[in-house]
Amino acid sequence: MRLPTLHRRGAPALADLPRLHLPAQRTSAVRLLLAAALAATLAWLFVVAKSAGTGRAAVFPEGTSTGVVALDMSASISGPVYARVATTLRGIVNANQSVGLTMFSDTAYELLPPNSPPGAMLQFVPFFVPLRYYGSSPVFQQSPWDTFMGGTRIAAGLEMARIALKRASVKHGAILLVSDLDDSDADQALLEDEALRLRADHVPVRIVPLFASPRDRRLFAALFGDNAFVDPSVFTHTAKRHAASIAAPQPWTLILVGVLLVVLLAGNERFNGRLGASGVPA
Amino acid sequence: MRRRLHRHRAAIASVALLGIAAVLVLFALDVRTWQSTVTRDDIRFRALPAHQALWRPSTILPGDPASLLIGTGKAMAYRHALQYFWYTRAGNNPESNENAPAVRASAQNRMQSLIGSAPTAQQRSDAANMLGVLVVTAPTPGGDRGAVTQILTRAAQYFQLAISINPSNFDAKQNLELVLRLQRPGKGKFGRDARAGYGSGRGRGVVVRGSGY
């Protein structure tokens, strides 16, 4: 029995049609392969484009849903360091990403829970901007935590930030430590323990060092990795430098997938194009 | 051109095969170098734990494909972590001039990674045991009671993890016993004995063969 086909009726039969069987199969395979690759690339492009350019701050690692800033308010953070704190806070606000805020000295406490609007952090900036100058020394307004300032226990700050993320049920959270990293000797063991916990919980830690000594930087690089540091200068904008450091990372994946799509389309045109009739005048 | 290639195809094939054979010989030599270096450096490590540049063979082929094929990564990670553990006891890393806290942090990172990635249960258990040791021997100047309690609790958790991974890990069991006695010291002779072990390095496994504190 002969099954109905889409072959045109009355078409002249080709004498060497069986000889074209192999090339026809090869062409079909190439077409199917290219069609599948194009569909897959298009789907990939869609997925990648969804997360690209959403304005995530460069201070938090890629894939972070929200972050908590652990701000060092120990007695060693004062005067010129305040200017850098203010710049950092403004930079985080400009990144337009929901954040939380904890402050620590000898103890730690939570000021803003995770997922707070970035603008909420602006209310803390004035405390780090000088009201006036007495000679060359800046004078700051009285802050609510002047009496709170004491020694530095970074472990307490990190623990508070980790607990805040856990309490808010944040799954892909990160911590941004803003500190001079001059930790108390008595805090060493607890800091090591907290670093182990954070790694076990897969909570990435980024650090903005406030004029930290090389020795302290080495220790924190060993604890949280060499790439944990965020250069504080990325938050500043000067007349000469317009580096928009608080910005989304370059969408390299998106670009590569786009190029792949173009290559596949070109391949489709090259291999699946209609046959040109050579020698036939147009 | 095509005809000339066709005429000399046997010669071309033989040259290509000779090249492949040469690469394979070099590859075999690299495998042999790995074998001898690891055997030699294992013995060296037992005698001189702080010996520099251990388990780093000088291979011939670029990119060290022998290492990739044999799969030396995890085995070497375990050995390097062991050496880092010894650096913490020495107080510095002679290869990178890291100071004591940085060496401790690096050693802890390595041990924590090994707990999840070491190829055998014994190695994973040893890593958990050594991590417990690193935690419990962390300096606590000023004797902050809360910090000491927290550290002892965490160390006990790591020793328990080591035992759960490998129930025959005797070092971990003994270290756990010492920590539990420190948490609740008895009035008898054994309680005092546990105190002597803590911090002063007289606990189980401080000698070369062991891995406890």
C-alpha cells in the first residue's frame, strides 16, 4: 500500500533520485541540528537577558538577592575615615539595591533589616559628614552611637549580619563589611569561627577596607578570599574619573550568547539557503 | 597538491604517529615523575613536616596533562592541607611568609573544603578532626568565658562530625572526650588531665602519626 505524500502530482520522476538519498539525509540532519541549536540559543538568551543589567551593585557578588552592610563603628573609625564611610554609604544607595544595615563595635545591633529600601540608608549619611571644620579638623554632629563606640569585634558584626539574613529568610544574601579591619586580639578565635560558619552557609562576604593595614588585609584575605575586597575608590567620583563602579557587571554572557546566535543564523543561511540556479539569467 | 599528498600519505602518517608516540612517552614519564615525587615527599613530610615545595613534581608536558588524567587534585589538596595544619603549629608559612592568624585561616579554609570534597571517608573525617583542633586551639586572649564556651561547642561539633563520617577515627573520639571534659570538668584526675591537653598541645595526635591536638 502506498501512503499519501506531499509530493506534487504529475511531477516528472528523476532518474537518479536514489543517488540523492545520502545528501538529502545529511541536509535534513544539518537543518534539524541548526534548528535545535537556534531554539536552544534563543531560550538561553532569554534566560540570560532576564538577569542582565538589573543594576545590581558591583559590591555584592553576582547572583546575590540582597545584602547586609556590617558597619564598623569602633573608636578607631573617626575623622577622615568618616568621609570614606559616607562615600561608601552613598555609593550603596546609588546602586539602588535593597539592603540591610548592622553596626558593631564591642557588640552589634541591627539598624535596618534586610530588603530595606536603599533610600533608608540615606538617613545615616549626615552623621558621617562634617558640620564644620575647627582649623583643619572636621567636626561631626553628635550621633546616637557615640557612647556605643569601643573596641572592635568584627565577629560580632558578621554574626549579627548573618542572623539578620537568616531571620529574613534570605536565600542568596551577602554581607558587605565596612571596617578598618583592626580587630581585637580577643576576637581572633570567634572571627575564625564566624568565617567558617559563613562559608558553610554559603554567604559571600565582601570587604570595604577603611585604610586597613597590609597585615590585617592579609588576614582577611586568608579568611574570606583574595577577591573579597572592594576597592573603596570605586565609590568616589572625581572630575577626572567617571568610573561608574557601582554598576551592573559587564554582561559578557549575554554578549557571547548573542554572538553565538548570529553565528548560528549565518550558518543557517549558508547551509540551508535555496539553491541558486547558476547560468540562468535573472 | 592533492596527488602529491596522496603519494606521500604513508610518510605523513608515520610522522604523525611518531609525534603521537613521542607525546605518549613524555606523558608516561610525567606519570612516573608524579608517582616517584609523591612517594618521596610523603616520606619527607613524615620526617620534616615544614619542608618546602612538597608534592610539586617538575613535569615535562605543558599544562601537566598527567596530573589531570591521574586525578591528583584532591589527593594533593589533602596533603597540602595537612602541611598547612603543621604550619599552624609552627606559627608561620615559610613559603609565603604568612603570619600565624593568616596561616590558621588558610588551614581552616582548606580543611573545611576537604570535609566535603576529600575522596575517602577517612580523609574527610581527618579533615573534620583537624578543623576541630584548629578551632579549639584558637587563641582567646583575656579568657573571654563566652568565647571559650562557643569555641568548645564548635570544636565538639567538628569532632562529632569526624566520628560520624568515620566511626573508627580514634583521634577524633579522644579529642571529643577532652573537649567534653573541658566543658564540664570533673573533680577527679581525668578532669585535670583534660585541662593539661587543652592549648598546651599534649592531647591526642600531636605526634607525627596523629592528627589531633
